[in-house]
Amino acid sequence: MSPVESVPVAVLNCIDDYVELLYDDIPEKIKGSALILQLARNPDNLIELARNEALLSALSRVLREEWKRSIELSTNIVYTFFCFSTYNEFHPVIIQYKIGSLCMDVIDYELKRYDQWKEKVEGKKQVLTPDKNELPKSRIPEPKRRPKSGTWAVADVNLQKSKSLVSSYHEDLCSASDEFLSKSDEEQLKRKLKTLSKRQEQLLRVAFYMLLNIADNVKVEEKMHKKDIVGLLIGAMERHSNIDLLILIVSFLQKLSIFVENKNNMAARSIIDKLAPLLDSSNADLVNVTLKLLFNLTFDTKLRNKMVKIGLLPKFIQFTSDDKHINLAMKILYHLSMDDRVKLMFTQSDCVKLLTDMLLLNVGGESSGSGGATDVLLALCINLAWCERAANQMAAEGRLRELLARAFRHKNSMLMKLVRNLSHHSQNKALFVEFVGDIAGAVTNGEASEEFIVECLGTLSNILNPNNNIDIYAVVERYNLIPRIMKIINPDAACAPELVLEGVVCAGALSGDERAAAALLRSGAADALVALLRLRQADDDHVLQTVFAFRQLLSHPRTADYLVSRTEAPAYLIDLMQDKNAEIRKMCDTCLDIISQMQNEWAVRIKVERFRCHNGQWLSVVETLGAEGSAGDANDDLPPYLSAEYLTTHRLTTSDSQTSINDDSDSFSGELSIHRPNSRNILDKHTDELLSTMDTALVKSIENDAFEKDINIFE
């Protein structure tokens, strides 16, 4: 971009003469600034110019005092400082003379003036009265173009002549009368608006570019934010006729968008609505930088929803077929696929099938060349596989076989994770029957990585279900799964937590088959699960899956009897009855219901603990009042409603538990909290003695017939 034409060759030794021109009238100032700009555009001269304080002071003063009088003069001076801004070493010079702040004032003024011109020409409205600081219109010279040939003297003479004959474009636009505006006058004003707009866009472009360069300094960028740089950039985005200016503006917004304050400012100004038309541009560079900005904005959930709402999803999908934009389009689609509602929108076209085919062509291939793009594509497909309709489209037409073939050929754990997600859906589980042997073999042969085995175990847990017409015990025996699972869930093995969790999940899945469950117990799986539960009780996922495994074992009479009588599982289930996690509490209640219906001593204890859990607040109040009333007499007997015998011999649902404490006190009412910590341990020592007696009797009864049960359970 060259704002001036037909400029004589500038000489560095004559720099003082050029500075003198800055103290004359506007034509001389334009001439002097053009010559200085010519020197600044040569990088070899920048060091010498940066040392000339008189030059820099004169340029900054003229820009500060005269920028409203001539667009050409402002462009020359800002362009000169832009040349300095291209090198970090000269940024202190720009900051010292506060050129950045001044440029923002210039941009703000020019944008407002353009709005006035546009309203006058298109809307035929009166131009707003300039502020008091603005110079009178009569003093604004016409920004005539320099002649393409000839000397500066000729140019100056021509400029003086045109100044007396033709008023400035700005003055013409402001003095036009609405009442007598003919069609020819209107067309003439539109042409003048277009001419002025081009000159103004030159100034805006070089000013924004300079601000972008010095914004590498975070403190400078913070000052720009305070002066609403985002508002200025968005305000200039309507200049769709200037592609170069648009690319610069969107690039600047992309840089600013990494800070949450700027991102929120963009969102408040409806940035998504303004960027949407740019995606239809024929300029590939503009589309690419727009996609970069949109990718930064997709980290915000509300802005992602806005993109989907205005219909940008189909456009992003179209860009996946363009080699120039496929990487950015994939990243944006990956972020959009995090929303379950958006996943379903992918299935409204052939997008899912195309993405799966692209994945099959690229994953593990040496010719892909864009490993990053393939990884993003794989992550996108993994997200979409959680949607049942999308998963059905991925697995259909033989794609599941191809995915499994590539997963095993390249031992790709991420591709196996995709297969695992596909196995979650009931309609796809029948397709996995023929691959059960391959997946089980990958778990036991020990050739794959730990990450790959984790995904294979997860896939087995999904498909080893009696409802899938699979003989689970036959698979277990054929591929020797029990020893491998026991090795994983062994507390002393110190396996990775993720692998241990998948081992517990797989043990729970296998326990759905009675013979497989018995085989697990013969291998010591129950004790291993209890030991792991003790070690990983802070991990909610592990606790929930362990309790589910107990639930599966309790579904078979023989394994349930072994679990209740030979392990500490019931005690842990009682302890987890008041867990903060609702899913764990629900699963524990199911297990305890089964145990309480069995003929064993645990049924009484479960009944007592459930009463204490449900009425914990009531018991706490009664215990407190009872302690206050009997503080002076330690030998007094406890009231009947605090006695353990009373709790074990009376029905817990009778109205006795709801009676008032005494006749004089108010009745207790209100909701009871089941989340009180340690509410299970509020009974007195007599109750503890009774429970310990029950435990002793239970141990003795177990010791008497332990060997008989051990022989009979697994015959």
C-alpha cells in the first residue's frame, strides 16, 4: 500500500529539511511527511530515524494537532510509525510518544465520520454537528490525489488551483440539501463517498496494523482493551469491499480473543452474527482467518450455541471437504460435538458416514501427512459415537469390521475407544458377536499396550451380556479371562487406576453369568474387590462399579450366600448406605434389600442401621435430651426407645417412633437429613455390645460349616 504517488527520491541527509516542512501549511506538511515515509519504508534507515528526537517529536505533534484536517497527512504519519512497529526494538519509541492512543482516537473519529457520510448519502439525514474540538469544514482541504508524474512544484500549483475551484468531498457531503438533491447529485455524492471511503480505509488499515504490532506487549493490550479496541474493530468490519482490511481486522480480533475480557466484549457485540457472512467470501485467506477466530470463540459454551442457532454447522461440515480449511473445520466441529443436542444434528445429513470414511482412509496411514488433523477427526468421531443414531450410521455397511481391523492392525487405543463407544448402544451389540474372540484374545495375549487393553476390557464389559446370545462362560474358559482379570484387580499388583477400574467393571459384567461368577469367587475375586474398595474408597467411580459387581454376585443364590457369609462386603455396603453420591446409595440399597431377604444374621443389623440412618436427626435429639436428664444419675436405665432390644424386637414402622419425647416438650417434626456425616454411630454402648455379640455369633456359625459350604457352593 502506497498512500502517496509521484514522490521525489528522499535522501537521508536532507532529513532536517523534511522536518522543516512539517511546520508549514498542510500541503507542505503532506509533502514532508511523504518524504519521511519514503525513508522509513527502508529498514536500513530506521535506526537513524529513531535517534532523531526532533523528527519524532514533530511527527507526533503534527499527528496530534492536524489529523482531523487531512486524511492523507494522517496516513503518511501513521504509516511512518507503522514502519517502526514492525520491529520490537522500536516499540518503546511508539509507546513513548503515545502514538497508539492517538491512533485509536483517529480510528474512532474516522468511523463516526463515515457513519455520518453514509447516513447523508443513503438515508438523507442531516449530518450530526461536529464536536467543538473539530476544525471548521472550510479549513479542511480537499484530499486530492497526487499527479502520477511531474514535480512537487507542479503538484502544489495544481493543489492550490483545485482548492479554489472545488470544495472538499467532506464539505460536499455535509452541505448537500435534501430538498434539492437530484438523482445526478445523489450519484455524484455516492461516488465521492466511495472515493473518501477508499482513502479512509488506507488510514484504518495502517493504523490497525500498527496497533496489532505493538499489542505484543500485554500491558499495551490492556490499555487498548480499556479504550474499547474490540468495539473499534467490530465497527470497522462492515467495510466488506476492502478484503485486506477485513483480513487484518479479523486477525486482530483473533489475537484479542484469547483473553476472556475481550471475548466477553465480542460476545456482547454479537460477533458471531457479524462473522457469519465472511464465511461465504471467495477469498480463502479471509475464510481461513475467520475460522481461526471462530475456533477461539468455540471454547465458550454460549457462543457455540449461538453458532449452531444461526445455522453455521452445515457450513463447517462443508469446509471438511476443502483441504485449505479442513483442519480448522475439524477442530470447530469437535468443540460443537461436545453438546449432546448438536451430536444429533450431525446425523441429519451424510456427515457421519463421510467422517467415518475419512477416518478409515487416514488413520494409521503413512500418506495422511496431517497427523494432527487425523487425531482431531478421530476425537470428533469418538464424541459422535455417544449418540445412538450417529453410532448406528458409523457401524453400518461394514464400517465396524473395518474400524476393528485397523484398530488391531495398528494397536491404536484411540480407535479402540471409538469401537468401545459404538458397543454401548443396544442396536450395535449384535454386530460385535463375531468379534468377541478377537477382543478377548487381545486382553489375554499381553502383546498390546495398557491403554489398548483398557479399551478392549471396556468393550468386553459392554457386549458380554446374556441378552446378546453369548455364552459368557465359554468365552471366559476359552480365552482364560479369569486369571487375567485377577491379575489386574490384585491389590498388590499396583496397576494403573484406569486399568483397575476397567478390571472391576469387567468382573461385574462377567458376574451376570452364574458359572462365571462362581469361577470368579473361586479365584478370590470377592476378597480382591473388598480390598480394592478399602484402598480406593475416595474414588466414586471405583466404589460404584465395585458395588455393582456385588449386586451381580448377589443375583445368584450360591454366590450370594458366599459373598454374605465369607466376606466383609455386607459391612461395607452398610457403611456406604449414607454415601454422598446418590448413585452409590441407590445401588447399596438394592444390594442390602437382597441381603435382608436372605436367612442370615445380617438382616437384623441392616434393619437397625436403616432405622438409624433414616431417623438420625431424631435419635440425635433424643440422645442429647436423655443425656441432660440423666446427668446426675449414671446408673439410671436408658428409656425403652433408646434400647437396642427395643429396636430389634419392635417394628420400626410403628407409631411409637413418632411419639413426643415427653408430655411437656413440643413434638419433633420436620424433614430428616440422610446426609449427616457419621450418623451411623450415634447409638450408645449397649447397642455396640449387642452388635459385637451378633458378629461373634456370626463368625462362630461360619467357622462350624465353612468347609461344607466351600465344597457345596461350586459343585
